[in-house]
Amino acid sequence: MKLRVIRANLIVKLKTFYRERTAMFFTLAFPIILILVFGTIFLDRDKLSLDLYVQDLDHSQASARFVKTLQFNGNFKIIEVDPATDAREYAQKHKLNLILVIPKDFGILHDQRADNKTHDASVILRYIYDPSSTSVKTKMEYLNMEFAGMNQRMSGRPPFYRWEETSILNQKYRFIEFFIPGVIAMAVMIASLFGTVNMNTELLQKGIIRKLSTTPITRTDWILSNILYQFALAIISTIAMLLVSYWVFHVELHINGWLLGFILLDVFAFVGIGMILTRFVQEAQSAVAAANAIVFPMMFLSGSFFPIEMMPGFLQTFARVLPLYYINEGLRASMIFSDNLAALRYAAIIGAFAAVFFTLGITATKWEEGK
Amino acid sequence: MANQAKHAIEVENLTKRYGNLLAVNGISFTVRTGEVFAFLGPNGAGKSTTVEIIDMIRRPTSGKVRLLGMDVTKKKRAIVPRIGVLPQDFSSFDRITVRETLQFYSRLFSRGNADIDGLIELVHLKDKAEEQYKNLSGGLQQRLGIAIALVNDPEVVFLDEPTTGLDPRARREVWEVLLGLKKQGKTIFLTTHYMEEAEILADTVAIISRGMIIATGSPAELIENNTNYLVLTLQSVDANVVEIIRKLGFEPVHDNHQDLKVRVEHTEDILKTLNAIKDAGGSFLSLDVRRPNLEEVFLKLTGEALHAGPAENGEVG
Ligand SMILES: Nc1ncnc2c1ncn2[C@@H]1O[C@H](COP(=O)(O)OP(=O)(O)OP(=O)(O)O)[C@@H](O)[C@H]1O
Ligand SMILES: [Mg+2]
């Protein structure tokens, strides 16, 4: 192992990367675009401000106050529906999943109850809704809860049952914070695997490996510089992703040694697989196809974008044999939950995996006998 | 080294088998220190296989190869810094410039002091020094390959078809470079299928065909030992000239340029032929008499032509 040789190799690779603009774009910009797109799509899910169409047939002071309360306490965005129209038709026509109708006598009934003239005066609020909509149930439950609270307050006595929420997680996290560790793991996997496959097949086919084998560079130097290069790329790419996540989405993630460790294991595992692929699939195109066949199931089934608990049982079992799953979970354990013990467990599993595949990769890499 | 060994390369009973194919079939030869040694043979003869076994890109099936006095299968580490190699179909990193490429290779050899500019000048790439490899023409790429092979100031240089694909001028420039290297005392192992290249550059030529060496010697020796005739070439002959020559008992052949070639054994036969043409009133534009070249030696020894096509027969100008 000669540092000077490794450095020379690293310089050539980095220069090539820098001069290959399209490769650079896909390595650096693609994951960032993914974060921006999905982060924006799921931003609403985190904020949970719901639209609420309200038709106020009463138009009294009381009904106006009622709507205001909904708006502030319930965090609804209120949209008024003209009292002159038929609410059902209106909902059908505008494809609304819910309209809340406040009846004509709302003000009168409210005042009767408030002045204690009639104890049992009650008002019926009507939900005009589309049962085929999946999200309407949530919205209605939310409203019900809001009304229960209001009823309770009107009774003038403090509630007997109160509750407190304790998350089983140390910290509440947002979707984007779940998403980013997955994208980091995936981006590093793709860059390492394809980087290795492309470089090795190209150098093999062009005969550059043959030429290199007549110089003092050894196979170890060569593989080590490739690892270093991929690691450097992974770090650069991860920093870019994190910067964007902090700036745009103000995420709260823990950046520490675990992140570095999991990136390194990610690189080792997939550079190893890449080396094995190039050995057994000599044609550049079939090697890329094989790499794709590895990347795609990993991307969608190992919980990069959504928790694997959302998948059917047999797919969850399958996910547990995918190396990327352990990197995803490990990164989340450390970045979101600060759970060192879990991170260590995942690191051990992926570490063993990386060790095996990297060793196989080394033995698979041909150096002499160029052709 | 103070007392340089007499032989830079010694090959004994070398064989290489690819599956069922015996690509190199028990060859033995030696290359003297400081000489230009040319391996001459047609496509698939086993040239590259042999060279690449000697310069340690491939491994022999059996046989012994000593390079700079060391066994190539055991002493690669010690030998590598002392040799330079231009493999066949050389290629380099697409996006790296000429200068950067040379710097890269000199770093691999841990040669901080390599004279990069000198090398660039040597192979006439001065105004392309900052050009990326992928933007160089095939000939320029090949010349960069030669420069790379010299980056560690090697004692033995292996060049596998260094001029294939070059235009005649570029080829001549490469020859100049190689002759310069020879003057510096470097041993050069060359493979080629251009007989004129071997004739001009080589001290020793080994003719290889189907994995076997069928003749070795200096170009002059090879011609001397394997031919006993002269070649008379007549240009723009009349139609009847062929008949006249036939009557004298010779077998004239038209070559690709429609010139007429006649093989004769003695100088008197030439006079006899010319007189006969003159007496019969035949005419021709010009004539040329020469010894046979390596091409003809090769043809005689193997029964196969060195080239498929005629265009590359290029006469020495
Ligand atoms: N890696 C290999 N596997 C199988 N056969 C091979 C391999 N390399 C070469 N051969 C075969 O061995 C024979 C000799 O090939 P070699 O490349 O040594 O010829 P060459 O003289 O260099 O030809 P050329 O002038 O075309 O470069 C050929 O028949 C070739 O097809
Ligand atoms: Mg060859």
C-alpha cells in the first residue's frame, strides 16, 4: 500500500468525476431533488391544517362565533358555502368530501341553552359528506372531538377524565425526518454500486487495467483508492443533502459518528457487490442491468421512502434480508431516535454483511490476465 | 547496473494455452541487452500473448521466462519499475489531459522527478499537452501511450504494435523516437506486422507464425539465408512483354499496382531479360532490381501472407 499511489489514483477519479457533468448531476442533484419533491408533498401531512367547507344557514352572531372557534381551536381553514345553494348538490358539483351545515335555528337554540331557559335545548349540525373519500373520516373525527370539547366547556364544569400523551419515541418526528436518512442510504448505495460497476467495466474493456498491471500499483492500492473515492463522494453528497434539508425543511436530526460509520459501511457493502458484479458480468451493459436489478428492489422494499410496516407481512420478511434495510434503520436509530443500542445492533449486521461482500469483491477483482 | 547481463530477456520453451488453443507453442529465444528485437507475424500469430507473458500481464502455461535476469512469475515487484509497456490497443482515462496522464503514471512509479515536458516533446504532443485523452486522434493517443511507457525511464521497453493505425508520417516519427531510445541503450521489444518497420528498426527479427518461431536473425541474415534470388520489377509494360519473359523460362507475376515482378537467380538473368525485351521491341517505363524483403521471406517460410490487404505493403520511400 502506497499513499502516493492511492492519492494519484484519487486525483484522477475526482477530476474525472468533476469533468463528467452528467454523472455529477445524477450523483449530487438527484437525491436533493428527491428530498425537495417529497419533502414538499408531505409538508401538509406534518402541519395538518384541514380545509372545512361550512354552510351557515343561520347567520347569527352565535353561529359566526361558533365558526371562529372552529377556525382557531380546530386549526381548520374555513371556506363559506352560500346559504342559498343546496349543499348536497354543491358538494357533488365541486367534488367536496365534506360540508358542515349549521341549521337556521342555531342562534335561537344556542341562546336558550346559554341563558339556562331550556336545559335540554340542542342543535343538530349536519355533515354532508362523501363516504367514498378516504380522508373524510379523519376530518369528521377531528370535528367530533372539537364538538365534544365545546359541549364540555358549555356545561361549565371541569372535565373528569383528562389525558396526557407519552410517545414511545424520545422525540416526535416529521415525515421528512424519516425520509432523509432513507435517501442518504439510498444515494450512497446507488453511487457506490454504479460508480464501481461503471468504472470497472470501462477500465476493463478499455484495457486500462492491463496497462495498470504493468505499473507498481497493486490491487490493494487500486481497491483502496476506489473505496476512498466512493467514500469522499458519499460524504460530499450527504453534506449537500443535509444542508438542503436544514435550510428548506428545518429538520432536526442528530449528526454524529454513527452517520459517518453507516455511510462507510454502505460504501463498503455496495462497492463489494459492484466488484463481484463486474467479475461475473463482463459486458458493461449487462453489468449495469444487474446493478439495476439489485438497486430497485432495495430502493422500494427496504423502507427507504416509507416504513416497512406499511407493507404486507411477507414483504416485511423479505425486507429484512436486504442490506439497505439495516442501513436505513441504523441511520434512523441514530439520526432520529438517538438510540445508540439499536444503531449498534444494525451496524453489526450491516458490518458483517459488508465484510463478507467486500472480501468476496476483493477476491473477485482480476488484476493480471487482463483479458 | 555495473555489469549488465548479456541478455535482457531469455525465453525457454514457453507455451500458453487458451482452452483448446495452443496460442504459443514451445518457443525459445533471447534478446540481447540494448538491441531492438522485433516480433514479426500476422494477426493471431501469438505476438501479444508472448509479449504479455514477458511483461507480466499474463501468466505462462509452461516454460521459463527471465527478464533482466529474474523469473517473471516470481519477481514481478522487482521487475516492474525497470520496464515500460505499451500494450496493444492502449487506452487511457477519457477526461484526463496528456500532461495529467503522464503525471499520474509517474506518480504510480513514485517518480517525482520524471521529465514530463521532455516526454511530451519527445512524442511531439507539445501543443496537445492540455487536451483530454478522449479528444486526441488515434495516432496521438498511441504516441501518448509510448510516452507513458517511458515515464519510469525503463531499461526494457515493450511496444505491442506501436505504429498500427498511424499515418505514414506519424509512423516515421515513432521510428525516430525508437531509434533515439536505442541510442540511449534501452532494450526494445517490438511487435509488428509491418515488415519494413522490422527491417528499419530491428537488430534481430523473430518471425512467428501460429505460435511458433520459424526464423530468427538480423533482417539481412534472414533474407540471405532464406532467399537466393533477386526481384526485377518492370513498370508499365506492354502486353507482349509477359510472353517474352515466359519464353525465357521465368514466371512473371503482376503485383497489385499492375507492375510486373520477375524472380531471377543471377544478375546475368536480368541483362538477358532486358535484352530480350529490347530485341522484341517491347517497352516499359522504369525498372527496379532488389533483394527480396522480409515479406517475401515470410511468404516463403509460412506459405501465408503477412497482410490481408495490399495497401499496407508500403514501399520504403
Ligand atoms: N484471452 C484469450 N482467450 C482465448 N484466446 C485468446 C486470448 N487471447 C488471445 N487468444 C488467441 O490466441 C491467439 C494468439 O493471439 P495474440 O493476441 O497473441 O495474437 P497476435 O499475434 O498478437 O495478433 P494481432 O496481430 O492480431 O495482435 C489468437 O488465436 C487469439 O484468438
Ligand atoms: Mg497482438
